[in-house]
Amino acid sequence: TGSWVAGMKGMAMLRAGEQAALVRFGPSLNHGDPDDLGLLYYANGYELSYDIGYGLGSTHAHVGWASSTVSHCLVTVDESNQFEEPGSGGSLLFFADMPGVKVIEATSELSYAASDVSEYRRTVALLAGGYLVDIFRVAGGTSHDYGFGSIGTHLEPFGVDALVSQEGSLAEGFDWGRKVGMDGDIMGHPGKPYWNPPPGNGYGFFFDVRKGAPPASWGGTWTIDGAVPTSMRMH
């Protein structure tokens, strides 16, 4: 019922009141996703982070989206998946279970050895009152994309003016997210198990894309319509 670390498995669970956070820093084996330092966040009776994880391994949605680093609550370097070269599994730097704060810090530079990343480190803390603090440090590579998804489909940005909608996804020329069928395959592409829709990094699955140039302080609020409605505000 408390916070704990499974060191050899590379997992840590933080618990504070009605909050919990799972951080995974251990190696990904043959059925794992490229999600070292992945985060799952729970509060108010919900898994507020959204990560569909491992489903039927042959579907296009699994191969193209769920098995992409960008589908997890992580930093994606150079729009590429972790483990482009062999190497997985990080190290626990510290863990503390104190009355006012529960905190873990772990590192996994092996995740992006192909991009010459010298630092890939995450610090996650739960604070009393319903707060989660997430600090991700990356050094190396060219681009760093921090991603976080919630279960709510009603997202209201704040502090961002003049958001501009665009057609398609974050990958030019592709719009796979609108074409996923009930079976998890892309409609119009039958008989292609284990197919990875181009460009092969998951960026073609985003939809309803809006872009902007926010100032230093910005974020969004998700409204979750469940049996007990709740909301999540992210800065």
C-alpha cells in the first residue's frame, strides 16, 4: 500500500493519498515497447495518463503507434524510437518516500545511443494536495519532443493564443489516426499483418493537430467524463 522500488525489475511505484505514479527504468525485452523511463499516472480513481500499451502485436495500430516511443509519456529524440541500436535499461539514481513528497530519479542514456545522447534522465515527484512534478533532462540529439496524453478527449489549452489547425498529422502527407479500424488495422490496407505505416515512427497517427508559439507559461486542462467526473490540469 506504500511506495516501493523493484530494483532488479526496474520499476518504482510512488503513492501519495489518492495519487500514484509508476515509473519504469528497466530493460525492454522482446515483447516490450521502446518506453524506458515511461510514466503512468493515477489519481481520483482514474489512470489519467493514456498509454494503450501492448495489444495484439500484429495490428497496424500496435506496430505503428503503440510500439513507438512518441505514443508513450516520454521525450522522443530526433523523431525516432528508442533502441535504434541495441541497448535498453537504465539506472535508479535515487528514491525517497517522505511524508510530504515521494520522488524518484532514473536515467537511461542507452535508450538513445544512436543519437549520441549523453543525458536522458527523469525526475518524478508526488506532492500532497494532488500534484505531480515531472522533470525530463535530455542532452544530445537534434530535436526533443515531450509528449503526454490523458484519457480525456476534451482538452482546453490556456496561455496559448492563435492556435492554428492543420490538416493531417505531425508527419507530412500522412493521416493514419483517422483510418484505424475496429480491428486495429488501417482501413484500406487488408492482409498486411505487422505492417508499420510510414514514416514508421508513430508521428503519422496524430490528428486534430493545432500548432502555436506559446510563452513560458502555458498548458491545458482535460475534462474526463466518467462515472465520477474529474479534470486534469497540466502546466
